[in-house]
Amino acid sequence: MIVAFSVAPSGTPQPGHAGETEDGSVHDAVAAAVRVVRESGLPNRTSSMFTEIEGEWDEVFAVVKRATEAVAPFGSRISLVIKADIRPGHSGELDGKVARLESALDASGE
């Protein structure tokens, strides 16, 4: 399965944490979450709005949970958005789906 998720803190940070910057950026909190994902060893990719991770149900959601917990010190609330592509028997789809899309675009002359 592939899970795309976005996690961000809001509210008052716990003592000793910077929390949001003056411009509303939460990059330090997001970096803490992405660090957890990258250390998991599962295939992953991060874009400007979501992090995608690929693996089996239990291992992927365990990483999402740890990433969410890593954001907790940065605010009194956490927003978590999750989208999942559950396709049993398939792996390598994090790159495979994009490769098929690029191939279709090339075939159509885009």
C-alpha cells in the first residue's frame, strides 16, 4: 500500500519547542515527522504538501503514528490528513505509478 499523509501542529507548543515561526511555517515540526519516515527504511518521497510511504499496512501506519508523535511537542493540537492506495499483491508502486504516468504522457506527445 501507499499512504500519502500530511501532519502539522497548531496551538501552543510545549515548553522548550519553538513551534510556528512568525510567518506561520511549521517546517521544524514537519522535519521531525519526515525524519521518522526516512529512518523507517520504507520507500518514501516528500513533496511540498505530502509525504508518501510504501509498505505493508501495519508497518506503514506504525510509521505514520510515530511521525505524528514526533510533531506533538510543536503544538497543543495536530492535524493529520491521510490518503491510502491499498492494492494487495503490488509493490514498487511509489515509483511504478509515476513511471506509467510519464510513459502515457510520452505516448500522447505531451
